[in-house]
Amino acid sequence: MNEAIPHQYIERVVDLLDPSTNHIYNMTVEEARARVQRGPIEAVCEIDGSFALLARDGKIVRMARSLDRPMRYFLAKRAEGPALIVADRIDSIYRQLQAEGLASQFHPSYTRMVPAHYVVEIHLVGCPDPDPTYTRFFTPQRNALPTDLDEIGRRYIGALADEIAKWLKLIPEQEPIGVAFSGGVDSGSVFLATYHTMRKLGMNPARLKAFTLNFGDGPDFQQARDFLDRLHLGMFLEPIEADLSSLAVGETLRVLEDYKSLDVECASMGLALCRGIRGRYPDWRFLLDGDGGDENLKDYPIEENPELTIRSVVNNLMLYQEGWGVGRIKHSLTYSGGLSRSYARTYAPARHYGFDGLSPYTRPSVISVAEGIPFTTLSEMSVAKLYPLKGEIVSRGIRALTGFDMPVFPKRRFQHGAIGVERLRNHLPTQELQYRKQFLALYS
């Protein structure tokens, strides 16, 4: 009698990620992918730049991404073996499943997000679905810096400028460069660091523009004008006028693929800004922004979130960048957490309108400086002392780098600066549950 031959599953991997969106400075994409595939984990941390990488070794698949690159996956079942589909968007995964006749298995909540700063490993061994493993590759040292705000600012903005310089060197010399600009601390520092760096590298600063979204009654336009006029740089300001009727929740939900109210509002503003720039400049490609600056220097109103205390904000590694972290009850497998989740509010509108962007505050070298700040000592565990630290650190750093005395205005969210709060509330309801229902209805 012949022995029964065990069934051999034939696994399949579909990589839908656009390789052209990887911007790695210190090695080729193939070399970076090999590091994800073989390790050691320290070698992955040495990948410098923006990336979303999938590497396969037989039945083992490993994935890793930087904070500024959403990366999702879905494991489909087939009679012949599992199929892993990887993309930057949920709808791309859905279309692939439709093409393969597997759409009946799909639900948006069944997709998974690769969390930033981790290598995710999956063994494609068939049914039942295997649990992924997560290995952190970026762990900055906390409280490593002295309490000298001048020294902290110099290192923080120095790291920011270094990241901007690496990015600028990749851009063709005739291409124009825009900054999404409100005159706030984050966008203001990115603009000034970019202006300074371009001049230092011998680039023509006339290529640079500060784009400010303006619905007619938002405070950001006047703030942006005041910021630049004080520094005699007003010629760089270019308002992008928008109409409230252009804001469509349905469009935002389709592009964003998320339903958190603040992110829906922010992404709506991002779409309006990108749409306005694209309409005026059909060939414009390169945009910078200040996303990540609030997270790095812990500048969110703690009192608005009942889950947070100053102790949890100060004592948890990269809480605002990663949420409560992988393996925690509050961590969403579908969306990840913190900026690892919400960066889609910046990424998706820019990609939708064909822009190639940089958020230099999301880079590990900049986050490492931020995590090294001794917030506990500097804030004395007082919320009132924590909030002003951002303006102090960044303005001192800008002064040390550029010589500019950067204006520091009170914090305001992007959406609340582009349009009056009452008009925004009347046009975009704040019920997250309704946004969730509308988003899920796209796949019903």
C-alpha cells in the first residue's frame, strides 16, 4: 500500500506597493529589502529614508515600513494555499481580491496594518491563519539629553535640517518645492529650515513657495502672512483659496480610508489644499509639511482625551507616534495606532493628487532627539509647563540654525486654522460612528 502523500500548500504573495515611492538614501531598495528578509534587526534600523518593504524567504514573509508610509495586508484563503496581498491602501487590496474571485472573503476590518518601526513576520502555512510576530527595529533612548533648551533646540532642528537636505538633493534642480504652511511652529520651522538649507546648498530659493489654505474666514492666512512678513519673507506666501462646498465627506472617507473625526477633518483640508495646488500647477510634484511635530514634542491637549494623563504622555515611549503599542488592548490591528495610523491624513491626499511629499519630523533621526528630551524634568509633570516647551525648543533651534527669530503663535489644528470652527462644525459633523458607517458602506 502506498503511503498517503501530505497535501502541499502553494502559497502566493502579491506585492502591490509602488516601488517608486521608496526614497532610501544610503542603499538600494534591493539591499534594504535583503535586510528586512535576513536581518539582523539592527540592520533594518540602519535603512535611512522612507520605505515600505516586503521580503520573502520561502514560506516566510517579512514586512517593514517607516512612519510616513502606510502598509496594509490581507491573507486570503484558497484551496491550493494562502494568498497574501500587500498594498498601501484598503481599496487596492479589495480590487485585487475582486480580480481573483476572492472578494467574498473581504471586509475592511479583516485587513491589517504593518505598524511603523516593526518587522512583521508571517508564515504562509495554510489554514488556520498564522499569527504574525512583531519585532521592533527602532528604539530611541529616552531622557538622553541635558536640560539645556538651547542645546536641545540645536540638536532637534539640526536633525530636521539634515533630513530636509537629504531629500532636497534627490530633487531635480529645476523642480519647484512647496511647503504646506500655516505659520504655526511645525510648518514655520520646516519652511525656514528648507529656505536656509536651500541657500546653504547653493539652490535657488525662488523655487520655494509657502502654500496656505484659505476659506476666507480662517485665521491661518493672516497668521501665515504675519509670520513671513516679520522675517521679510512675505514674497514666498501663496494662498490657495477654497470653497466650503468643495468639502465632501464621502470623498474624504474614500481617500482617507479611516473614520476618526479629527483625521477626517484634517484630511478634508489636505484634499482641499492639494486640489487647489494641482489646479493651479498641473506639474507640481514636491511638497513638505510639518506633520509629526506635535507628536514629537507632546503638544496635544491632554485634557481633551480622558484616556491620557501627563504621566502617560511623558513616560510612554513614542506614545503619540505609535499609540499604546503593539500587543496592547488599545492597539488596532486594522489601523495601528498614533501617528502610525493617522499619517494617512497627510499621505492619502498627497498621493491622490500626485504629490511626492516629505514630513521631516517623522524621520527616526528627528524622533530620536525628541525622545531624548527629559520631559519629566523640564515639565515638572505640569501640563502648563509641558505645552510651552515646543515653541521654546523649536524657536531656539531655528535661531541657532538660521539666525531667524521665528514667531511662535498659539497652537491650532490645521482644520481649525483654514476655516472658522463654527463653519467647519456645521459642514462636517463630529460623530465618528456616522463616519464609520459611511466608510463601511463603501464595501457593502
